[in-house]
Amino acid sequence: MNTVISRDRKNVADIPVEGMTCASCVSHVEKAIRAVPGVESVAVNLASNKAHVEVADVAAIGRLPEAIEKAGYSVPVLQTDLAIEGMTCASCVSHVEKALKSVPGVVEASVNLATNRAHVRFHAGLASEGALEKAVAAAGYAALRVDRSTQAQADGAQGEIDRLRVQFFVALALAFPVFAIEMGGHLYAPLHHWVAAIADRQTLQTVFFVLATLAVFGPGMQFHVTGLKRLARGAPDMNSLISVGTLAAYGYSSLSVFAPSILPPGTANVYFEAACVVIALILLGRWLEAMSRGRAGEAIRRLVDLQPRTARVYRSGALAEVAVARIVVGDRIQVRPGERIPVDGTLADGHSNVDESMVTGEPVPVAKRPGEAVVGGTINGPGAFEFVATRVGADTLLAQIVHLVETAQSGKLPVQAIVDRVTGWFVPAVFAAAALTFAVWWMVGPEPALAYALVNAVCVLIIACPCAMGLATPTSIIVATGRAAQLGVLFRRGDALQTLGAAKLVAFDKTGTLTLGKPVLTDLVAAPGLARAEILSAVSSVEALSEHPLAAALVAAAQDEGAVPRTVENFAVEPGYGASADVGGQRVSVGAARYMAKLGIDVSAFAADGERLTVAGRTVLYAGIDGRPAALLAVADPIRPQAKATVARLHAMGLRAAMITGDNAATARAVAKAVGIDTVVAEVLPSGKLETIRRLRTEFGTVAFVGDGINDAPALAEADVGIAVGTGTDIAIESAEVVLVAPKLAGVATAIDLSRATMRNISQNLFWAFAYNVALIPVAAGALYPFGGPLLSPVFAAGAMAVSSIFVVSNALRLRRLRASLMPAEGAGP
């Protein structure tokens, strides 16, 4: 559940909005929210029924529900029960109630001392159970949710599905007799004769009137209450179209039955079956659409369900069954075979294999030993172990994944801007088209002109489907981002889906991305008179203070060989060059050849060895002591598994691959040749990566940059799309638009495949939505009739409108079948 969050001094809220049924609704809600003083930006998503709002003043948040309700929509009010600990008197009750009511978005708070419970009603999206718990804690008490269920949204969606199902079957029961007798009599003469024998026409039409009245003002009442209210406010939506269309057919038919003299001679026709069946078909469409939209968000609900409700935690030296909400950092937790791990932590005792596929997308269980990280929501294998909680609540990897997916789903793609501009005037344009249709048919149509005018105008109102246009993009985003999360690919922003699919070149960082980032010392060539142990001791003493991956290799080699580190003074590092320090009274410098040249240290004596090792793909470093060359050190960083296969897959997708590295050109070319990289840019300082990406963008077009998210933050931010390779336990990489949960490069191809598939899906949806309306509205108006074409029935119009929305949602659901990209020689190294 979302609540008000402060980001960069801006207050952000994701507010559920009820009552939206089409793209025009989105336009109306956005307009209403923008009118609230203090609102800086708003994006309304029809598929998720949420408004993402940023305000400069938190006070504006509290005014949003009123603005939304004035526009004819509503913000759902949720309720929860909290168990309050620490209350002893009526004064405590007052304090707790005051604390709860101080939370923005709280509508009502009632605290019962006898039961130690608080019942709170609050606007969804503006307050949350977590915010309520914090407010109670700040007042000096403790609060725990009585029901930790995370299914409130799913339950609400299921409630809507159940309601629509009942309404549809009621409408069907009322519409079927009218439709069967009225239309069946035209198709099957014996039925017509049998009905005529048992009831005269007036009696039959009176029965039809009763059934139509029950249908139009029973299950169909929701369309009139909402649609007419919004029409009166000058903000019509799809409900308005349905309401005006069905009421027109119903009212005209009622006049034909009970006051035919009011109508022109020969025009007293009855269309009760149209009014009834339109209501039934539209309810059927909404029921099926609601079920499909529910399935669209299924992936995120599955992620939420991964966390167990309770865990066995050591408290006071004994194991106790504790609610997951009660777990705190530092708790020691026991996990048995086959159980889900409740929170993130570090394994302390025991060992097992853990299935992390539901979080990282990797199907092979991962062996876990003491000291290794475990992730909440994953499934333990055959072993039992105990671990210490390191991240709980909103800080767990699972919670971060859910938050990232929800954030991405609330965004809008650039292509959505076109849809928004169209839908802003679509419904008023449909009303104008219906009025024009009525006028033209009444003035120049054949007799009975009034009947033709009415039927065709109603068809125009009913067949128009702004709903399909509004669902075309957001439904695909919801399904795609949810499926991507299941495959271990997280889109931090929804618009990255569109940009990544347009990428022409994928640029990789070398160290830690194309390679494992765990280099090892392979060669050491000492200057005459210097011992290997002496050099390792001096070099490792300096590099122990450096954070560069190559430094770790030198320190590890010194430790393995028993070299003793010494005291370091006056340490200085120059990024992209090397580092120096005073060690035992000597000035020791370690770095690339360019660093030695900068310091005036001549390393030409090592030239032959350096060239030989560089050609072999080693990274060559040099050490100098007191301004004299001391040693050549060669370090190798193993190429990451799947690197070659991933680049081959990118080539098969029509993309070019580049590598940007600070390493020397010869080493870079050796790695590039092994992996299959097209373009190599070597010896680039960290500050030069930005200019390199700009140059590659000018030369090739849209650039995606893949890095580890640690040393590559500027480059990730500069690229059109930044893709960060995660560690499997940490995805908090702010500079990237896309995060690969597992450290597997195959996720790069999967992300691009999914992006392209999503954009194709959106294009199909938008083409259908626009083509449907452009093609069928003129047909419904009777534009083909003068050329021998058909006239549509309102019943057909209602069916077509329902099918249009269902088609869009069903097409988006096909994205759930996407699979991870298949790699040539899957899993093999180059």
C-alpha cells in the first residue's frame, strides 16, 4: 500500500481512484488534481486506477480527495484494526486517537481501551498502516496490525469482479425474454404466431416495458448515476455515452407504447430489446475486462505473497513463533527444509540450497554457507539453518522489488501523450457526432426518419470506445513490468520500456560487467635486486587503502604469500591513474603506465614483458619506489559467463556492442575479441565516459549502457537507458533505469526483448483502439447506407464496444507468456 513519501523535498502520493472507466476519465481526473493549489505534476493510470501526484506543499495532499470527488470520482476509504500496546487509561485513548488523526488522509480513528484496539478509516494512497503504526509509536505506544494481509487491493478487485458478475446475470435474465421474443419472432415464424396467440401487442409491449425498466434502472443504474452527473458537470465520460444512449432508446420506446400520438405518424417503434441487451452486454464486457485486468497485476501480487506471515525467532534464548512484522534487524531466525525465508539476512549456522528463482529469475538453487546472504521470500531446500536478519520490512529485497515495479507501473510512456491529447476531446466529439447523425437522418433520411435518426444516433453513442484507448498502454506496462520482475529484470521507470526497445547500440563497462570484477595477480616481474615478497609487502600496503577491484587482487596475493603489510602515511590516489603512499620511509607508487609517466618513472625496462602480457589479455600495472621502477604486475579478470553468448544474442537482434574501459588498449582489444565486441573505447578516464557515450550516441543512435552501478553511476545516468547488473541481494541502484537482479548478462538481452515485445503489443493495442473507433463510428452513423451498406443495431454496437476493450486487455495479457532470451551456448563462457 502506498503512502505519502518525501523525495527531494517533494511530496509524492499514489492515490487509487474509483469510477474511471475510459480514457476521458483519466483526462478529467488529471484536470481536477492539477487545479489543486500546490500540485506540481500528476499522472493518472487507467489500468491500475491510480493517480501519481507530486506536490510542493504536503497540505495539498489532503485536498486531493475532495477535488477528485468533485470531479465525479472517488478515493476509496480503507479501514484497519490495530492492536495498541501500552494504554492504561482514558488519557491514553485520547493520545492515541490524536496521534492517528494527525496522519494525513485519516478520516476517522476510534480507540477502545477495553479491547486495546484502534479502528481507523483512511483514504487509500494518502495514509497507510505503516504510517499509522509510526504515529502511534511517536506518541509513546506500540501498534501492530491485527491483519497483516497484503491483499487489500486484490480483495477490492475481486469484489468488483463479483459485483459485475451478479449485475450481468441479473441484466441477462431481464434482457433475454425481451430479446428472444422480439428478435426471435422475426427469425422463427412459429414463435411469432405462438406469442401473438397468447398476448396482444399492447400487453406484450407493456411486459417488455417492465422488464426494460428493471434492467435500465436496476443493473444499469450505475451508468446513469455516474454518467449523467459527469455530463451535467461538463465532463462526460463513457458512462455518459451509455446512459444517454440507453435512456434515449428506453424513453422513445416508452413513448411509443404509452403515448404514440406524440410521435410523428409511422414512427412509434419499440427498442426495449436494444436498451436491455446494451446494458447486459456492457456489463458482460466490464466483467470480463475486470477479470483480465486482475490477471494483469497478478505478477506483483505473487511477489507480495512470497513473504510468509510468521517465523521462528530466538527471543530470550528460546524459539518463538513471531509475526514477520515483529522481526527486527539482528534477530536470529530458524528456517526448516522447504520453508520460505521470512526476511533478508546473513546465514549464521548450517547450510542448504535455496531456490531464488521467484526473486532473481535464476532456476538453479544456490548453495548457501555461513556468512552468505539469504533473501526473504525465497524457498529453502533440503537443509536447515539459522540466519541473522539484516533487512526487514520495506528494506528487504522483495519489498524493494515490489516498490520498483509499482513505481514503473504508475509511469506513462512518451507515446501515451498522444493518446491523452486525443481522449481529452474524444467523448465530447462522440456526442457531437451523435447529434449530427440524429440531425442528418431526421432531415434527409427515409421514413420513418425519426426512428432512423434515433437508432443511428444511439449506435454512435454506444459503439464509441474511449476505454480501449485508455487501456492500450497502461495495461501492457503493468503486465510487462510484472513479467519482467519474475524474470529478474526490474524497470525503475515505465518509460524505459519504450527507450530501451529503440536502442541501436549497447555499451558495456569492462571490469565487473563483462568480467567478474574479481581479478587475480598472474605475474610479477621484479627489478634487479628486489625480492618478490618485499615488493608485495610494499604494494599491498598502498593498495589496501584503495577501493579499486585491481587493488583487491594485489592485496589478496600478498596475503596468500604471507607478505606482511606495513604502516602507511600520506596516502594519495588519482582516479584513472594510480595511488602513492609512504611505506617504511619509502615513497611507493602503484598504477598504470600513464601514472608512472606522470611521476617521471621510466618503466621501459619492462616493455617487452608488458607487451607480451597485454597481448595475452592481462591488465599491466607498475610499481615504483622512491622514483625508480620496482616491478611489473599483471592482473587478469576472468570474463563473466554468458558474456560472449549475450553479445552474440545482441548481434542476432540487430544491435551493435561496444566496450568502454579505462584499461589499456591492448588488454581491452583482447577482451573484446574474446567476447565479440564491435567497438572498443579504451584508456578512458571516469570523467571521459560521459563524452564517450555522447559520441557513440551521435554515431549510432540510442545508447544503452550496462555497468555494475557502483563505479559507473555517471555513465548509467548519461546513457539513454542505464542497465545496472545487480548482485542478487541489492537492487538499490539509483542511477539506472533498469536493474538486473541476478548478476547475469543474459538479462540485458531479456530486457531488450521484453521492451520490444511490449512496444509491439502497445502498438497493436493503439492501432486497434484508434482503428476501431475511426472505422466503426462512421458505420454506426449510417455513412455506408447511401452506398448500399448496412445499418447497425444498438445491440451490435454494444457487443462491438465490449469486444474492443476485452481485445486490448487480452492482447496485453499475452505478455505474460514472455520467456527469458535464449542464449547461444547457454551458460558457457567464451
